Amino acid sequence: MVQLYQVAVRSRLLLGTARYPSPAVLAAAVQAARAEVVTVSLRRESGGERSGQAFWSLVRELGVRVLPNTAGCHSVKEALTTAHMAREVFGTTWIKLEVIGEDDTLQPDVFGLTEAARLLCAEGFEVFPYTTEDLVVAERLLAAGCRVLMPWGAPIGSGRGLNNLFGLRALRAHFPEVPLIIDAGLGVPSHAAQALELGFDAVLVNTAVAQARDPVQMAAAFALAVEAGAAARLAGPIEPRDMAAPSTPLIGTAFRG
Amino acid sequence: MKIIVNGAVHETAAAELSGVLGELGFGEAVVSTAVNGEFVPASVRAHTALAAGDRVEVLAPMQGG
């Protein structure tokens, strides 16, 4: 189980809801992923089209918990206003806090992020900050009141996997008790398995599933990978070594001596 | 008066935010609102007076990652 503030979730795969070929495929993917938490957002609504209303009905029918994000926000002010709007619409104090600092990489503005996190935590929000693997920033976010961290694996939508293994391992080692969710940049299920093997508590995946040729099958594949990685972590992986170590016993080898 | 709703100019006869939402057909839709970058809770929309040039945001649930 992963403890996300007051809620313990069984599934270690959180799923984004954007960029699917259709609402039906999204719904099937959420089920195939066995996801208990999905991310959602807020966008301008047209009174005529009301596309957001249909989407919200769909998500409610899925019976999953929603984690609203502040995607697209580039300042503390924008993020705070979006968080307040999300809390009202979605009826949750959970907020995946994104404050973007650089458009090519969508790298978090960690200065704005820590400030926004401090203000939102003080207001009673349960903040899931989208951050880098930086240890000092992580420390500041925890001091601000965050109880979950969401470090990036790689830039959003890049599919590159865990870009900075050293940094991510250090983050895991420094904060052994903090729920850590790898958010962004995963491309294939083996990336997710690797994250869980390293001891991360969960992963959040969107583009890798939504843009796959068969999103439903890919969602199922990620679910298996996450289970495999978590089981491997519990089983205790061996340490890598530089030299070979024969796995077949040498005693009694034929043709020797 | 002219106000800006979701980035587009809107000529409104309403004096309060709730009236503008009615004009635009939001009715009972699940939306959240902000005026000039400040969140306006649903409970105070009827008492939120607007002035010419105000920037209104009307947001709804949308897909997100």
C-alpha cells in the first residue's frame, strides 16, 4: 500500500487522462491499468460545447480518486488560483502542484514550486509537488508541509525513462520514509519496473499509455511492470558487480583434473 | 459593458458574475471562476460585481497528466 496523505492506495500506477484517442479508450485504459488515482486538469470551458462536463461525468463513472494538477502554470500566483479553482470543482484538497520554469523541458521552477507549496500546505491543501530529483529542493518541500514528492524521471512526454539514476537513487536513500512517485518521462513498462525496483513507491504515466498504438494493452503492460518492480524490490535485488561469478557450481565439473 | 471571458471579448448586460455565466449558457454546469486572476467561489458569484474590462475565467474539468 502507498500512503498518500490520509489515503492508502493499493495500485502503484497512477494514470494521466490526457491525449487518449477517445473517452472510451481512456476509460478502458484506466481499468486495464487497475489505477485508483487519475490526474485531471482545468481548462477554459465554452458554454455551448461543455466538453468538460462530459469528461467529468466519465471520470466520476470510473469510480477513481482524482488528483487535479496545475499544469500550464508558470507563476506562484497562477498555481495558487488554479489550485483554489480545482479544489472547488473536484471537491478534493489534493493538488498536483506544477510550476513550470522552462518551456522546452517543462522543468519545474523549483523556487516558485517551494513557495506555492508552502502557501497551499498552510491553507490545508495536500500537495503533490512535481519536482526534480534535487535533494535540497526536496528538503524544502517537506519543510513546507508536503508529505509526498513527485520527482520527474525525464521531461514530460519525452519517454526517456529515468534520466538521472544517481540523483534518483540518492533521493530515495535520503528520504526513505517519504512516499515518492516518479512523475513524467517514462516511455515503456521497463522504465516503470526500474523505478519500483529502485524503491520508488509508485509511478504516474500518461503519454506512454495514451499515445501507444494500443493504449489499453499498454496500460495493462504498465500495471504488470509496476507489480513486478514492487515485488522485486521486496525480494531484494543483488548488487551489480564488475566480474563474472559462475552461477553453476564448479565442484564436480567434468574434464578438470 | 465589455468584459473579457476566457480571452474573448463579451458584451454583457449583467452586473454580477452569476449573470454573465447565465448569459453564456453555463447554467448548472460544473465550472470554477476567477476574475482578474483571483478565484471567485461559486457561493459569492451572485454578489461579485463586474466592471468594464474585467477578465473572467470560466474553467471546467479537463483531461490532464
